[in-house]
Amino acid sequence: METATIFAISIAAIVIAVTGYSIYLSFGPPSAELTDPFEEHED
């Protein structure tokens, strides 16, 4: 494989991994610890 192809596949894999981890943090079990700042400062 050419260097450019390996580089493009690596960048795509990193982007997909970061996106998956972000979705896991937002909607998975760790989301129970998240707080809504708008609800905390409601007047």
C-alpha cells in the first residue's frame, strides 16, 4: 500500500474511534454522572 492510503485509513480510524467514544460518554453508563448546567442555574 502507498503511504497516503495508510495515512488516510489511520486518520479515518482515529475519527471513528473518537466519535464512538464520545457517543459512549454521552449516552452510555458514564452519562449518569453528567449534569445539565442550564438546570443548575435556572431562575
